Amino acid sequence: MEYTFNIPLWVSVPFVIMLLAIAVGPLIAGKWWDKNKNKLLVSLVLSSPVVIYMLANGLSANLVNTVVHDYVPFIILLGSLFIITGGIHVSGDIKATPRNNTLFLGLGYMLAAVMGTTGAAMLLIRPVIATNQERKHTTHTILFFIAAIANCGGLLTALGDPPLFMLYLRGAEFSWFFTLFPEWAFTGVLLLSIYYFVDKYYYKKEEWTDLAEDSIHQEPIRVTGNINFLFLAGVVFAVAFINKGNIPLMGQNNAPVWIEFLREIVLMALAAMSLYYTKSGVRKKNNFSWTPITEVACLFLGIFVTMAPALIWLAGNAAHFGITEPRQFLYASGFLSSFLDNTPTAVAFYDLARGLVAGGLPSVSSGSLIAGVPEILLRAICVGSVFFGSMTYIGNGPNFMVKSIAEESGIKMPGFFAYMFKFSLIVLLPIYIVVQLIFI
């Protein structure tokens, strides 16, 4: 994409308002904001002035690229993962010991890298709740579930978390994300180890009658809708191998539409097969509905359109921010990912890094480049945007969904600020600081 660097900053105001609406909308206008048609209305209203400005100033190519080559693939990937994982149902009630709970969270941590944080979280949250239903002290399990499965577990692949997929679309090879294994594994081991000892502490505080009840009411773990694992493997294959690197024709200007969007066509076909071959009863058990993915589509339409001029401005003014070191990229992208959605945050800092390279800044112009930016800066952006999405309920989409399901099941969850002061600031932030000191 070619950038016009003299775009005024005020054109980015709708983007800021869009992000603020997502952050505070559920808090100040919950019932109104719950309706997806209202989210779409906000997206269209805020996008309109941006569209008019970009069309009037010869930036139509940037706008088309944002919608056609960013938004459409993004929604199709999330939609296919949502549909396919929604066809897999896990049931059962094993003994809720610290060991079993830790193994459950460990399994989810690994699954998040393959099926995405949203898919893994929605697949496992109800079985985790069912397993622990006889115990009184369960809030901590949901908090660690949010951190491990709904966020950190997604770091390992381009499918794991939306920010990584957006960086994949910008040129980072699918296999490159495997190089984040040290950060992924170290954080996982640390998180799960801490959780084990915390759960062991609370397990000793449980009434013996509740533990006896838990021992009596057990049901083997069962998985239905297994055919969807085949479709899930198809998604991994499509994202890993159907790209411009392996099929150069996909990147040519005169490529047929079916070649240019071959990956998206395959993903839609896999989602359609999942809908056709999965028994309706399986989706009913999962309480499957189209509301969550519709919500994502409505909100991210506004995010992607309003974000376009902000990214152009960032790329052209990168040298003025003073953010040049890897640790600065990690904490800056992490801070914004905590309070804004981590997907646009990751894209914004990627463009900031591109702007620094274009400006020839010595501290970032040497070393190997990945997708046009220094590899160490890309690592910092990935770790910051994915890990810090767990610092608040609004940092990543699955966080609020997990909280809502837990509360519907009678689990008392901390409020917005209590979550930070009682959990993320004292448990998660020290872990992320250690990760930065060791790896970045």
C-alpha cells in the first residue's frame, strides 16, 4: 500500500471515537449497545466522513485495500473458525482437583493456538464451569481461564488471535509465528504453575461435603461433532499454504477474483460444509447463535474504515513519537491493547514500525526484516497486543463473553476495576514484565 504522509490528524478522530464507543458503550448504555443494529449504526455514522474524505482526496485505493484485503479476509477467517468450532461440543464432569483443572486449562492453552482464542474459550468454558460446579471457590479459575485460553494461548500461530492474522496478511509468513514459541511456552508454564498453587490453596478451603459431592457427580468427557476437527485442519492448511508466497498469481494485479481470494473461498467452503454436516443438536448444546460473529462484523467494519487514515498518519509521523526500542513497542502496544481492542492496536504499531524503517532511523534500519519491519519490533508488537489483551475485560473479545457465561452460571466475577486491581495488575503484569526482561 502506498501512503500519503500529509494527511491531517483530525481525520483520525472518528477512529478514536469508535474505539471509545467499544470501550465505554457496554458500561454506560448496555441495553442499547447490546443490539447489533445499533453497533452497525455507530460504525456507519463514524465511517461516513472518513469515506467521503478519502474519496475526495484521491485515497480511494487505500480505502478499497482496507475493506477488500483486510476487513473481508479478517471476517471470513473469524467467521469460519466461529462456525466450525461452534460445531464441536465438549461435555462431561470430571473431578475438580487442582491437577485436573490445570490440565484442562493447559489443553485450552494449546487449542487456542490452533482454533483461536475465541473458539477455544467458547468450546471449553462450559465444561470447565460444569467440572467445578460443586466447588464454592471458582472465580480464580475463570480469571486464569481468561488470561490463558482467551488471550495468551493464541500467541503461537497466525490463527491464534486476530492481531496476528492481520500481521500475517501484511506479509509475516505463517511459519514465522512459530518462532514465538519461547515466549508462548514460558508464559504458559508460568501461568499454569501459578494457577495450580492458587487452586490448591482454594481447594483446601472447600467444605468436605462439597468435595464429596464432586466425587460422586462425575461424567466422562465426551466430544461430539468430531468431523469439525477435519474442517479445522482445513482452515490451518488454507491459511498456512494458500498465500502469495506459495501461489504468486494471487498477488498479481490482473489475477482472477477466484485466484486472488482463493484462501477466503476455501474457508467459506469449509464453513459451509461444517454447517451442512454437523447435526443441529450439537450446535444447540453449544447454545450456538449468530449474534457474536455479527457483532464482530458490525464493529470491525467501523474499526477498519476509520482506522485507515490513522494508519497513514502514523506511518508518516513515526519518527516524532520517540518509540523506537523493542521494549517501548511492547509496553506501548500492550497498554493500548489493554483498554482498546488489540487488533487495531497491533496494526497501528506495525505501521509505526514501518514508518520508522521508511524514515531510515539507524536503531531500527539494521537487522532482519519481517513483513517490512525489524523482527524484534514485530515480536514486541505480537507479545504486547496478545498478552496485554488480558489486562482488562475489554482488551480482547472473548474476555467479556467468558465473564458473561460465568455470571449466568452463578459465578461471582469481579467488576471492571476490581479485575485489574485484584488480578491482572498483581498476577499478569509481573509475568509479562519477566517475559520482556528475558525475551525482548
